[in-house]
Amino acid sequence: MRAVRCHHGSVVVLDVPTPEGEGILVKVASAGICGSDLHLIGSNLLGDVTLGHEIAGLTSDGTPVAIEPVTVCGVCPACIVGDTNLCVRGATILHGTARDGGMADEILIPEAGLVRLPAGLEPRNACLTEPIGVVVHGLRIVRFPRETGRRVAIIGAGPIGLCAVPAIMAAGIQPILFARHEAQKAAGAELGAKIGENEDGFDLVVECAGTESALEEAITRCRPGGTVLMLGIYWDGMAVPGMLLGLKEVRLVPSYLYGREGTVRDMDTAAALLASRPDLPDILITHRFPLDAAREAFEVASDRKSGAIKVVLEP
């Protein structure tokens, strides 16, 4: 089968063996390019693995599914209580980085990783379940809106920031979105956000850019005693404005991947949210490419001038 991998910093499509072993084989219908994929291809962190962790497709019996792209131990204390993202296996749990991902014709995944799609949600759009799951998890661990208040800002309007808009609106709250690029502002407004200017004093600020400047802005815009939810990945580390943080007693809450609370998985909640917003795929998915055009797809995704928000590969 075909698979997208990284060789010497370049994206290539290779012929590789169809995966075999324990698990469920899923025929991939869509695989989104994440900002972390763009970082990884320029790093030395990837081994000889297939890229892609935003995945949806069909099982052998035709069941449409999204995929929770982790293989966890299931028996450590974190897994038992539902914090599967904190499994003792660490970073090795994630498909697309440490294990073969979904930018391929097929992917082998544990049965526990299958997320059945609600009626009406097409697999070609359901790769968005994963980034929405990231947001759902973060909002859950800060107990939004019960413990965080109802005045909410989003810093950064890439795919994660834009996915945060409908997740926050599902609680009956209109978020204020702070975005740099006009295409992002337009998408945010279409999703229902108010585009921010100079407002501050927010109960909750959702930081989605993963940069020092965005974190400082989030702390600045947060009210004293408020919460900053950190959904961005800080690839280059970070310096925190300690005096400002301390004087305002802002609570910083990092968030990673997804898990479950009781029997309810964040990814199931995400799939339901995506199904409830049929407008979301057309707004977020700006480009679709066949698998063989993976290199071009990555070039478009990495070019801010292209107007790309979410670029999707369709094997």
C-alpha cells in the first residue's frame, strides 16, 4: 500500500507492506495535516513511521469511524482512571509520530481506538474529530464553564483555535477570537465567534498558538484569578512573564491529547459536536489532495499566504 513518510526532511510517498497483527484494519478516507506534522518533518524526532494522526475511514465491514490515534497500555494507573493520554508508555502511544499513522491507504489500530461516527457525518470530513477532541479534552479538564466563568477568549486561529469556537459555543457562550490572518478571521466569524480587538479581563483564555508571545498575550488578557488553557504545543520551549502571572494569580493549565471521564471519551464527544455542526468541514477544510500529492499538500499547508486552514489527504 501507499504511505506518506519523511526522508531527510522531505515528504515522500512510498510503497510499504499492508500492516498486520492485532487490531482493526481501517481503510483511510481522510487524513488531516496538523501543525505538528509540519514541525516534525523539519526535525530529527521522526523515525521510519507513516505520518498522520487526524484520521477517519471505514472498517472492513463498512462501518464509518474516526480514530483515536493512540495505543496505550490500558493497565497503568493513568489508563485505569481514564487519563490515557498520560499512559506510562509516554510519547510512544501516538500514531503518526512514534507509530505508523493514517496518511496511508490503511492503518491498523486497536479496537479501543475506533470512534463510531454519528449519522450524517462522512468519513471524508471526520478527520476533524481529532483536533476537536484536543479542544474537548482541554475544556473538560478546566471544568468549563462551571469553574472558569463565561467570558472566554481564544488566542490563535489555526485549526485548533477555530475548533475551539464551536466547542465553546456549545455551552451557549460566544468566544472572542484573536487572529492574525484575514482568512482565519473570516472563518472564525463564520463559525460564530466575535473577532477581538483590545478586549481583556477574560475568565478563560484558550491559548492555541504555542508561542511565547501568544502565552504572554493570553496572560495579559486574562482577568486576575482567571485561567489560561494551553492547547498550543511549545516546540521551542517558553519563557513565562512571571511577574504578570504572579500578580494576577492566573492559573496556567496545560493540556495534551484526549482521554475519558467515566465511560465518556473526549473523542466521542468531539464526533458528536462535529456532527452537530455540518457547516464546520466546509469552513475549516480549505484544501483536499490525493495521497500521491502529499508533498504538494504539505507545501500548501506550510504556506501562510495560501489561505490554508486545514489541508486533508484523501487516499
